[in-house]
Amino acid sequence: MDLVGLVPEFGNIIYTVVAFIIALSIIVAIHEYGHYIVGRWSGIHAEVFSIGFGPVLASRVDKRGTVWQIAALPFGGFVKFSGDADAASGKDGEAMSEMDAAALRRTMHGAPIWARAATVAAGPIFNFILSILIFGAVIMAQGEPTSPMQVARLADLPTSAPEPALQVGDEIVAIEGVVIDDITGLYDAVPDLPQEAVLGYDILRDGQAMQVNGPYPLPPLVAQLQPGSAAMDAGLEVDDVITAIDGAPVVAFRELQDLVGASEGQPLLLDVWRAGQSLEFALAPRKVDLPTGEGTFETRWLIGMTGGLAFEPATEVPGFGAALSAGVRQTKFIIESSLSGLYHMITGAISSCNLRGPIGIAETSGAAASQGAQSFIWFIAVLSTAVGLLNLFPIPVLDGGHLVFHAYEAVTGKPPSDNALRVLMGIGLALLLTLMAFALTNDLFCP
């Protein structure tokens, strides 16, 4: 066995596992803190706040008597409230039978229904809040392109425009006679532009109108790689420029899309420009089900890269309100796409391989971390939304199941019996384990 050859692979596995644990621990901590703080505000006492399960590695007791601990198995967490028999919030009937009215009020099971429901709902809600704040912060950090659009940086492309050429600081007025007002106008104009490496630009330079030569605005330039995609697995990197596919030159990103889509999954040979070097990569596009934004999905052949602009526009920091609003929209889009995807998988409209388990999520977290802090932080926000949504499903043992029990109590005036709860919790656990097993099978056998 070549032990030396296994070192890089082993290192990648460790990197993936560490990235996954970090992402999951942050999300779990926020989720459980939501339960804890709203419970505290509602008058329910938390006995234990734990990140992880199993043997305790470190712990401390705060002034309220809550034990804060980190346990050895970092794949989840829990808050054990007064009156709970275990981490799953089962009722400790024997302990509660010996409590007076004041002590019962401080338990999860003896508190008013509004307090219990608010405490349960807070976990998923805090996950959504985390996602919104992260999305908004990333959007603020990236900034919004200014209007009118100004060139902040030129990409390194294999074809240089002849003089007079586009320069940093130029304000773009039009390309090949098509007026460009802002970044949206640029993308709208791309389909009307000739697919040539060099185009004519109308610009303002130091307040003077000029005509210069510049690159095709949306070349086959790698701006971002999708974790676990064919492009990432093949070794493509951000800022690579694809110059040809199977020997056919490509100038525009949409040419690349057309050739990849027409491949029907057959292997392609890519000629790539990387910082002055010419490289070759072989990869096979993969079939992907994508949300259309209209509640439906379309199946396309993709290599898993996002195209970038030939020049980076100057940006300005958006207002906090605008960034927060964008964060809400992004979180809402993920929730709607997830629910739509689940529905379409159940009906057979799209492949059930779209449902991934812990191995797939861990691989994605490692791939996201490998692209930099911003990519990894964005992934944490996406995963936080998914965790919050999953916990709201009306399955006993999940937060959504507990909310259903509280709704039943609110309508009937009494909670489900202890025997009924035990049966329902057993059914819920079986359903959850079945779902996890199915997702794990997808991780192991889906392409």
C-alpha cells in the first residue's frame, strides 16, 4: 500500500470533517441558544446547555445554575430544561410530582402553553435570523455596483484589447452601441452583443467621451465553483478562463453553456487559460435539477461554475436596511426552493438524489471552505436555513412536532396523554431515522 500517496487524501478528509464540525457547531449553538434565551425570558429554567453529546469535555455553571458544556460527539446539541427527563425533553413525572407551584412554573412541562410554544419555535427562528444576518453582511461586504458603472479592475484574459483599450476608472456608457446604464443593463445587453473577443466601448474617462476597445463583458471566466461539481472535481480554479471545448474556441459564457448543455453528459476536453499558462482538463457534465423561481424545476447539464465579468465594477456599500432585505429574500428563496424540491422529489418530477445526507453535507462544507472564508460563511447561512426548516417539519421529536402537540393542547384544553406521546415520539424517531438512512444511501450511491 502506498501510504505516502494516501497522505493528501487523508488530509482532505480531515479538512472536510473539520469544516463540517465547525459549520454544524455554529448552527447548533445558535439553534439551541434560541431555545435557551426565549425559555429564560419566558420563565423556564435551563439546567444544561450542551454542544455535542456523550462524555463532557468541558463545563461551567453560570450564576443562574445552568451548566454550559461541550461534549465529545460534536454532531448536535440540546438544552435540558427543568422537568425534562432527558435531552429529548421527555417529561420527568416523578421529579415534577414533588415540585410546588412555583417550581412547576419554571419547568418546560409546567409553564403556560404560550411560553412552551415560544421556546420551541425560537430554535428554528434563530436559525433563520442567523441566515438573514449572514446573507446581509456578505452583501454589504461585497457591495453593490455603482450606477453609472465604473471599471474597478480588469480580469486577466488570454486576449488583450488593442489600444486605445479599456482602463481602470473608465465609466462605461455603451458597448457596440448598446447603452449600458447599470449592472442590470449590462446583463440585459449581453445577448445582443457580437460574440467576439474584442468589442467597441463608449466610455467617459476623466469626464471626456472616448471610444476604446475592450473585452467581451461576460467571457467563460470562472467566478465561482459549485461545491462537489464536475468543474471543482476536475481541478478548475477561480479566475480560470475556458478558451475552447473539444477544440472549438469559446469567447462568451453563453457559448460554454450551449456546448455543455448539448453534451448530454458526454466527457468534454477543456482548454483553460490560467495566469498565462495553457492547461487541459477533462470532465463530464452532470445532470442537475434547478429551481426556476416559479415553483418548478428544470433539468440541465452543468459543470458547476458561475461566470464572471471581464471587468470588476466599482461598488458602494448598500444601506443596512437594503442588505437586510436582501438577506430576507435569499432566506425566503432557499425555504421555497427546498419545499418545492421536496414536493417534486415525492411526486417523482425530479431525482430523489437531490436529497443529501451527512456525508454529502460534509463534502459540501469542505468544498465551500476550500474556496475561502466568504464562501464558507455563505454555506453556513444556507445550511442554517435548511436546519431551521427541517426542525419545523411536523414530525414528533422535532420542534415542529412539539408545536403540533402544543396546538392540540390549545384546541382541546389538555395535552396528549403520556402514553400517546411515547408512541408518537417513537413513530417520529423511526421516520427521522428512515429519512437519515435514505439520505445516507444517496450519499453513497448517487452520482
